[in-house]
Amino acid sequence: MPSDQPRRGRAARHAQPQPADTPQPRPQREPITLARITDAALHVIATEGYDALTVRRITHVLGTGPSSLYAHIVNKDDIDDLIIGRLCSKIVLPEPDPALWRDQIRDVCAQLRDQYLAYPGVSRAALAMLPTNLEALRVNEGMLAILLAGGLEPQRAAWAIDSLSLYVSAYALERSLLAQRQKHQDHAWVLSRDELVSRFEALPADRFPAIRRHAAELTSGSGHDRFDFSLGLVIDSLSPGSPGRP
């Protein structure tokens, strides 16, 4: 015989008033902040590249409208300032050591390089920016302190920071452009070392004897070999205690 428990339960529910449905509050949207704008901008760059970064694209990521962003920023340049500041905030600066200043400045430059490479093309923002963001200034302060601790005259140290920063940004930008071209099959030959060596060695010997002879050297290097070499050219040329014109 089937149990009548469900029936009794139904009767009991009907015998007493049931609480009315309590309206549930709508979930509040997370407020737009500079930190969220920066997060969204970096997300766009990491996934689509710096060329895709626009105010409209950021508003799409945040699920809001342009007016919400313009309550916090002035223009696209303001966003560049925010993202470069965020990347600079991740740089670990050492306590300046006169005995290790060259290694220390190399390490800071390598950290900047890696931050830029993580976000394809973002170093374009750094190239076009005056260092007024507090985090960017913190990095400049750290680099200046390292070079001064190494005995460099202040003017040479100041211009050295500019040269090093320009090279790091340009290197990262070149790498991002190469990676972008690599995605297109018709550009693959440009990036193939074997193909370049073959083309160099096939050049007319009477016009390009040096290139033919040293095709392997011209196309050599892996990882950040060329970065380390070029950075060394700048750093090793900085002689402590050299006054006067840099």
C-alpha cells in the first residue's frame, strides 16, 4: 500500500500560511576603479596585443560604458600611464652596491624587458611617455642610485638611464613585432635562420664578400644573447669617475 506521507505533507503545507517570497537584492556591480581599468587594459594587451587597446575595448571587458571610464581617466594616454606604472611596480630594486653595480643595473633592465615581453607591444607606451608616474619614477630612482653608487658622474648616470630604457623598450617592441609576423605563414621565411643564411651565402661575391663569409655570425644568437650583448656595450662603456660631457 502506498504511503500517504506525501499527501499529509501537502495538507500540512496548505494548512498554514507560507512565507511570501522575499525579493532578492540585485547583485551590485563591482565599482570601476583605476586598478580594474589597468587590469582590463593589461588583459587586452596580453590576449590581443597593444594595437587592440582602446577605451572601447576596455569598456567591453569591464561590461560598462565609456562614461564610467572617463570618470577616472583623462584619455588613452592616461591608460598608458597606468599600465606602465603597474609593470614598473613589479620591478624589484636592489640596495645599491658599488662592487656589483653593473650586475645590478643589468638585472633591473632584464626585469623591465620581461615585463614588456609579457604584454606584446606595450613598450610602445613606454617609448612615448615622460617618466612622471610614481612607480616609473621609483624605477628611475633605483637605476640612478645604482649608477651613482658605481661612481658615475651624475650627468653620465642620467643619460645612461635614458639610453638603457630606450634600448630595453626598443628590444621588447622588436620581439613583439617578430612574434606577430610569425603568425603569418607568408612571413615565415623572414624569421628562418637557415633561409637567411642561404640567402646571404647566395649573394653576389663581388658585392657582398663579408656578408657571404660571415652569414653564420650575422644570424647567430638565441634567447636574449643579443640583448645581453647590446646592454653590455652600454654598461661596460660607463667608466666611473669620468667627469664632464657624457
